Amino acid sequence: MFLNFIQDHKMTEFVPITRYSRCKRYSGAVLKCPECHTITRTGHLSWTVKRCQNCERHINKFDWLIEKGKYSKT
């Protein structure tokens, strides 16, 4: 199941998180680590630093990349 999740998001465009970034209500948001490019999912964005599960680095919120939404301005 996780392999299918990764394959579905290989061609997805990611943009930096901004203060206007939001999560979908039930599915959350897809994030990409800026260091190792691992794709993960989160249910909310009410954090300031998140630890990557793959490279185990602590990365600031605004350094993470989020899946580009339908209404993104960038």
C-alpha cells in the first residue's frame, strides 16, 4: 500500500510551505523532505519543526515542500 502511495506522487509537483498552506480535511497533506526527498503525509500544519522519518533531521516547517494544490499561486 505504501509503495502505491509513493508511485502515485512521483510526478506530483511540490512547492514550499507558506503561511497560506492548508491540509485537506480528511486526507491531510502530502509533504516532501527538502533534504532526502522522502514523501510523507501529515494531518495538520500546526507545528514549527518536523523530524523526517527517513533522514532523521529536524527541519523547519517553511523548509518542507507541500503538494501543489489546485488553487496554488506559485
